[in-house]
Amino acid sequence: MSYSMKWNLESIYPSVNSTELEEALSKWEKQIPELGQTIAAWDPEQDKPDYNKMKLILDSLNNLQPEISEAGMFINGTLSADVNNGKAKTLLGRISVLYSELSTVTVPFYKKLALVSDEDWQSLLSLPEFEEFAFNLNEDREDAKKLLSEKEEALLSKLAVDGFQGWEQHYDTLVSKIEISVTDKEGQEQLLSAGQAENRMYNDPNPDVRASLFSKWESAWGNQADLYADTLNHLAGFRLTDYKAHGIDSFLEKPLKASRMKKETLDAMWQAITDNKDPFTSYLSRKAALLGKDKLGWQDVEAPVTVGNSEPKSYTFDEGAAFIIENFRKFSEKMADFAKMAFENRWIEAEDRPGKAPGGYCAELPVSKESRIFMTYSNSPGEVATLAHELGHAFHNHVIFDLPYLKQHFAMNVAETASTFAELVVSDATVKSATSNEDKIALLDTKIQNSLAMFLNIHARFIFESNFYREREKGLVSAERLNELMEEAQKEAYQDSLASYHPSFWASKLHFYISGISFYNFPYTFGYLFSLGIYAQALESGSNFEDQYIALLQDTGSMNTEDLAKKHLNVDLTSTDFWVKGINIIKEDIQTFIELTESYIPE
């Protein structure tokens, strides 16, 4: 089967220049003020005991929000695929205004919910129209208690368009200008985008190519370091000012709330990882020996390992797709059928070409009840795992799209659970597909790299962001200091086991520049370890697993994290015991890698 590597966005809107998109934007620009008038006139006291008008307001929100979200994904997707699309850049600003205006008009609604007496609130939640949304409505009501006045919230929301969100868009513009020069095998100079250069830098089997690209990569970001520092400082500054205005004392409060998890859970997870890093540093030391180095440089950590007569495993896009579908089917017919449909319907933008944004993501289309996946595919096993990761996100979206919209909003950390579970399925399958010890070593290396990223790289990001926010609370942080903080965090997370580090990582990593949420790091580690528990359960459950797994995913939009884990896995996330069990699974892979590679260490 041959699949297209370019996605289909035209089924959403014909183009960013289309009449259909313009008419939709104009419609929402009219509907939002009308909804604001309805909310302003709504009186909960007069609406009880049936709260029919409240039901109409919620219905309006549940129509408007997904429609605007889908248009925003279309515009952002267009820009991701072509970072120089001027019309998409303009429309991104316009859709940001719509988000802001919708947020502004809904503030009075949520503030009125907060003022409803506890007795009346319980009566409201007992009504059939609202009972199944009790968790979500209680969340909205609690959040509303910290809202400022309507005028203040409206002003903050409007300022965020050209301030908070504007800085995020500014970062995207800066990244679109990144070009890195390389010389191909024919001696011709070629300019790579940031995404292309990053793929080649980490995956090229030639250490000289990796080192050369890494040097150019550092220079490319370092040359504009002051601009990235300004952007990061102002994003964080706006966020901290907003927190202070809303009485939020800790910069971790909102990220934890966005993940619906307790600080005790986060602390237990990081403590378990900190206490169990020795196997990972042993793996890095062994990999360095296999590559003929005393210590690995940063650019070598993800480099492929080949021993004996083995060659780096390669999968064309079609081969990767077939491998994913085949191995999804071993766990879930529905996952496999879904992935096949996604490939056939061109939901995936994977082509390696200039002009694309770096990184990858999966975006939901709540109106179309579809998803779109963005990435730049290379033929390595790691890229097959990444593709599976994004398809895991898409499957999560797929199984909740039939739920009411209020119950579709799952937290950041469990968002990374379905994705890392899908990635685990494929990574494990690649190792099992090995026909020799030499091939198994290479594939184990790829699998371990993923856990290494979750336990060391992500930990470094968390340490950096925590320390950055502590310093940012006191004032601006210079580019030079950001480099220092990044390198210090990497040395702490990797236990100083590398020969060189990536001080400008803070500039090159998109996740630090997302205005919607900070600390987009620990959810990955959470999702990875949580998915290990699910994976172990899947291996034990056999044929019963599929329905159990889907039930868990469908609960992610209406439960906090600790309750979700207790209900579906019967575990306590605030205890290090659960996290250590997941880490121990990876330790077994590392031990196998160490044993298999013993005879291949150069004299």
C-alpha cells in the first residue's frame, strides 16, 4: 500500500484564502457579541429550578468553541506546512482575537456560576441535563472564584493578543528564518530548515556529520540568542503578572491544574527517577564505548548504534505505516483500523522538505471528528515510533469525539498517555522483530533512547524551567544566563555523564514558547510511565484489554489524574512505588543491552 506524505487540509477549508473560511470568521465575529448579550442578561436566580437558559448558553459555547478551534487548527496547520504563508500569519492573528473575545464574553457566565449558593448548585447538578457534567462544571466554578472583575479580565484577554500570544507568534517567525547550510554527497550546498537539520543532526550515522551539524545548529540559535531571550522573558513575564493578579503564588499551580494532578504526584515521580538514574548513565557510558568515545557528546545521544555486520534499520514511510498497523492490531483491532484510516485519508503531513516548521504535533478537529498529524519523517525506527506516538494522540481524540464536548477536554499528562502507549507498542515490536543479536542491539538502543528522553532530557527541561521562573520572578534573565541555566540543568539531569551539552536548547525547543501553558515537559514523563503501567496490564489482559483501554481514555476528560489511576489501574500515584515499577521495566531493557554489547566493545 502506498500512502501520501502530504496531508489533506482542504476537507476542512479549501484554503486560507477561501470564501468559506472568511464567511465562518465573519459569522463568529457576529455570534460572540450576541452570546455576550445573552450571558449578561442571564440571572441564575430567575433561571432556577430548571436552568433552561443556562442550558442554552452551554449549548452555544459547545458549538462555538469547537468551530473556532477547528478553524484555528486549519490556519496553524497551513502555517506549519509553509512557514512563509503570509495569509496564514494574518489569519492567525484574527483567530487569536476571536479566542480572546470568546474568553471575554464568557467571564461573566463563569463568575455567575461561582456566585450560585452551594445548595442551589447541588440542585442544579442533580438535574439530568447537568448531572453527567458535574466534574467539569465544578472545575469551571472553582476556577471562576479566582477571576478578576469582568472589565479586568476583558482587558487582560485583549492585551494577551498582542502581548502573550504575540510573543509566541514572534517566536514562530524567528524560527521560520532559520536555515542551516550542509554539503551533500555530490559536494553541493543545501539549505536545511530547522526541522530538517534537527532530524539529520541526531540521526546521521556519521559522527563527523553530526558534530558539524551540531556546531552549526548551536550557532544558528546562538546568533539570535538575544531575540529568543526577549521572547522567552516576555512570555514568562506576562504569565507571572497574570498569576499575581489572580492570586496564584506558585508558577507550578496552573501547570499542575492543567494536568489535574497533585504536587505530591509530581514530586513522587521525579523522586523515583532521581533515585534510579544509574542504569541510564551506565547505558550512556556503554554507548560511548561502542561509538569509540570516552563520553558521548549531546549530538551523539540519539545516534544509531551498529555493531558487527548490522546496518541502521530503515523504514520508508509506507513500510513504517504497515509496521504500525500490524503491531497496533496485536493489541487493538480498533487502533489498527483507525491508523489505517488515518493513512488512507491523508491525515498526516510527513514530507521532508524546506519551509516546514520544526517538531511535530497532533491536532484535533472536533467538528469534523478527525485529527491531523504534523511531522517531518525520516526513515529511522525512531521516526516510526514518533509517528506511532502522534497516532496514539489521534486515537485518543477518536474515542472521545462521540462524548459531549464538555467531556472531551483531557489533561496534559494523560494526553501523553495514549501517545506514549502507542509508541511503546511499536518500539517493543521493533526489538522483537530483530533477526540477530546485532540487529536487536540497534533496535534496543532506539527503544532506550525514548526512555532516556523521558527520564533525563525532560527532567533537564523541568529543572531549567523551574530555575528560570525563579529568576524571572526577580527580573529579566539574559541570554548568557539562560545558557548557563540550561547547561546546569542538563548536567544535573544527566548526572554529568556527557562530554558536551546543548546550552541553547532553551532557544530551539518550541515547548518553552507556547503561550497556552508553561511546563510542557513533565506531562511527557508522566504519560510515559503511566503508559508503561497500562502496557503491562495490556500484556496480562489479552482480549479484554481493548475495551478497558478505551474506557480509561474516555474517562480522561472527566476525572482527576489520581482518581483515574485508582479506578483503572488501582494504583496510588503519590507513592514512588508505582513509578519505580515502570522504571524497572526499562532497566531490564538496559541490562539486556549491556549484556548483548559486552563483546562488541573496542579493545
